Amino acid sequence: MQDFTKIFDIDHLGLALGGKAVAAVAPDGKTVQRVQWTPELAEALCARIRAELPADPTAPIAHRGSAPMWVMGAAMAAMYPHSNHFLPPFDGVCLTLHNLPQGELNPAAEVEFTVEREGDILYVTYKADDPNKPQLYGGGHHSYNPALIPLIRAPIAGTDTHVCLRGNSSYNVTMSIATAYFKDCKSLSILGGGPNGPDKGYFCCASRTPERKLGDLTAVKADN
């Protein structure tokens, strides 16, 4: 496995910054201890990450953790634009993340996008995994070949837009697409559980405007 200049353990940092550990049910049905994330704790996490980033943005870094997607997205935004990797809890697995541009759809990437606009909100949904293909990649059970990620062009949003992102593939696909919106839109929110309970919606992970703060909810569209 590649040597990294810095590895950020999001769960450990959450506890070190004063987060409370609470019981939660893991995907395998087991009860585990998870950090209870709040917007304030996520802000402290991002500040710690920025303070500890290598000065050289090309220095390879990595992160691990089991926080909600909006927290992992906030951590990713804090690490951007460094060369980043994710270390899932599988022996020998390292997922490379890519900083992607916005642009016209690239069919060679084999990703389908659906885009819907409501006012200044752009709902971006991607489909990369195919249930009819072998599930081989991503440290879990995903069909999308991560070698294609650099070919992806995220839908163009615009600097006056709040982007809400969801998709059906692995963490490294979702977070790579997310990088396209970290700096070039009003805010980015990712589908997942929120900071105040098990409710589902799009929760803000990056913002350039006081209109959105970390953890703020944008409701799922009724037809989704």
C-alpha cells in the first residue's frame, strides 16, 4: 500500500475534539459505538484538518472513518485539493479519490447523470453501479470500475447554485464527484442521515455562503 504523508482518522478526531460516543447499529446489524456528530463538531474537525494538512498539495494523504456522509464530505472539502485516498475497514484496500471538473457528459466514463433544478437548487443524481454486472469494486460490492473515475465530468452547476448530490456507487465515486462542487457553487449537500437524528435528506458538507451551514438540511424532492 502507498505511503501517506498524513492519515486523518475522522472517528478518532471526533472523539478527541469532544464528541460523544453513542450506540449505533452497523450495516451488519451489530451494535457499535459511533461519534454523535453536530455541526459545531464538524466545524472543529474541518479546522483541525486544515491546520494539519501538509503544505504541499501534491503530498499524498488519506483518511478513514465511519461518520455520516455529510461529515465525511466536510472532511473531504477541508482536505481539498490534496491528493486523497480513503482507507475502508477491509485489509489491503485503498480507494483513490480524484479531483474532478464540471463539464459536458463524457460517455467513456460510463456514468449516467440526472439533473433537476428548483430555483437556485440543482439536484444531481448519478448512476454508476449496474446490478446486472459482477460486484467487484470499492471495498464493498460495487460494479463500477474505479479506473474510470478520472473520466467523469460532473454536471455544470454555476457559482449561484446550491448542489444536492446523490448516487448509487461507492464512497470514492461519490466523493470524487463531490470535489467538482467544493469551490464552484454556493454549497454542496450530500444525501444521508442528519446531525439531529435518523431523518434522511441532503445535508450540507461545504458552503461558501451564510445561506447554508454545515449540517443544514435540504429536503429530498417528493418524486425521489
